[in-house]
Amino acid sequence: MKGFAHPGYADSLAEFGTPRELPRCGGWVLERPIPGTSCLDAMGCYPLFVCRDWTQLPEDLAALESDVVCLSLVTDPFGQFDVDLLRRCFDKVVPFKEHFIADLDKPANTFVSSHHRYYTRKALRNVTIDICEEPIRYLEEWTELYGGLVKKFNIKGIRAFSETAFKRQLSIPGTVMFRALHGGTTVAAHLVFVQNEICYGHLVGINPSGNELLASYALYWTEIEYFAGKARWFDWGAGAGISSGNGNGLTQFKRGWSSEARPTYFCGRVFNRERYDDIRTATGNMDTDYFPAYRKGEFG
């Protein structure tokens, strides 16, 4: 197992819940105390729930039922399931974000936008890309780069990660780091998880110099070149925020590297309806579509 499917990824998020394996399907969730109660709920690992065999998920959920009030997760865009299976497993199944995907069997010039190719050429005049298959060597550098974005955008909670989380993630098999250097200094980096034929773009760290030098363009282009012939798909992820939107800059940036888009689904299930409703009422979050309602605002 590699990347998001590796037990070490769930373990890297242990600051936010106790990792629990769903042994039949091969996925992982985090069990979390519900504030002000003696109860637990569960969430899929951020940002995606990845598992080996989706057909076994119903049995795993039956085993989880007596232990947690509810479960929420976001599906893998490459998950081998159909929507009918999700609806048999969950009370709430709604389209979430589209992930932007590159088919690496196609020549890059056929799907990368002309705008992105132009800025790639400019970027590669000023930065060089180092490909590191032992990214743990650059833990301190990476933590500093990503930490700059955490401060800039006031990122909170699980999305902020921590040096402890990154120490585990950078040691997971299949993790590759691409570093953009200018004058011998790293100005941007991208973490990629490789699982089977799929490359998942995990996180980007970039400083102001990296932005000025257009380093992200050089990183993404080099990644397409590097993985062509080694993997079939590259998942660049989705836009920013907790909902889809065509207007944000990150969405437009990722779309320009993509040959297609694939949906993800937000899924939620209540196992103990009476307890769920009691907690929801106690928090006052009655008029919301957020799930679980009592955790509204947890992602800022």
C-alpha cells in the first residue's frame, strides 16, 4: 500500500482522531470525540477516503455502527464504486468537488492550455526542478514552505497539518517531492502520492519568490513529463474551499493542466439518530445542510 491508502497516512492525522482501519474494504477513518459528550463520530481521512474494495464497505459500516454516532467522508475520484452503492451505504450522498485529471497517455501539448505552456516556458528559464524520491530529507524545508501558506491564508485545523504529520507523510512509500530551485534556494515544492497507476497531487508549498518566478508552472509541467510512461493518471485535486466553484484562481489553474474532470461525493451516515439529534439540538445548529450539523464551521 502507498500514498493515501497506506496506514501511515491515517496515522499522520492522529492529532485529529484515532485512526481505525475498515479491514474488509481496506480504508481508514478517524474516530473523534464529540465535544461536550461522551460519544464519538468518525470522518474519512482528509482530503479523500481511499480503499481497496468498495464492495466490502457495507460490512465495515455495519461493524462501525455500534461505536460512533455518525460518519462523513469524501470519495476518491478513482474509487471503484457506483452511486447506487454509495446510496446503499449512506443517508446523504451529494456531488462535491470535481477533481481535475491529466491522462498521461496523451501528449501534454494536447491538453495543457496554451496559457499554461507559455508560462511554463517563462518559469523554466528561472527555476530548475529537483525530483526527490526520499522527501523526508527535506522535512524542515517543506514544513517552512507550507507553513508560509498556512499563515498567509489563516488555514486552521486538519488542513494546516503539522511537522509531526509531515514527518510521517514524507516517509510513506510512493511519496515523491518535486522542488523548484532558484539560485540554489528552494522557492516551491509539490508533494505527490503515487498509488498504482495514479499520481495524486497532495500539497504545494510556495514562498513569495516562487510565486513571482511562476514556479508552480515549472513544477506541474515537469511532473507530467516525469510520470508519463510510469503512471496513467495525474489527479491535480480540486479548487479551494469546501464547495465547487468555477471562479476561483486555483480551479482555473488546475483545469489548464487537465484532460478531464472526475466527480467526488460527500457522503454522510447517521448510525444513532436519537443521539445525533440531541447533540445537534444542544449546539443550536438546526438550520444547516452541513454534516454533521454540530461540527458546522470546522473547516473555516
